[in-house]
Amino acid sequence: MTSEEKKKILVDFGNRFRKIRRTQDITLEDLSNMSGIAYSTIVKIEKGDINTGIANLIKLAEKLKVHPSEFFESS
């Protein structure tokens, strides 16, 4: 897998994550406070700049009340 393909996966993941968050009218700041994950980290996840760990993925999914797999599903 090329670095471009890896980046696309991260960006697609971030876009789906952002869409779920926005659909629920949850701000980045609110999600940060709810999850204990730094605001800057959540921004980087949404932009596809970092590959978050499973623990953070589960924590964010719990706070958004979705199954973690929803971050990976195409709409």
C-alpha cells in the first residue's frame, strides 16, 4: 500500500468521524471534554493527520453513542 493510499484511508476515516460528530451537534471542545482526549488530537484525527489508537477509537465511539465500525463504513 502506498503512502497516498494510507493517507486516503485516514482522511476518509476522519471525514466519517466528523460527519457523525456534527450530525449530533457536538463541538470539538465538547467531545474533548466528554472523552478526555485533547482537542488538538481530535482535530488531527478529523483531518486525517494521525492514526489514532484503538483505545481512543472506542472512547470516542462511546461518547458519540455509535459502534466503532461506523467510523469505517461508507455512507
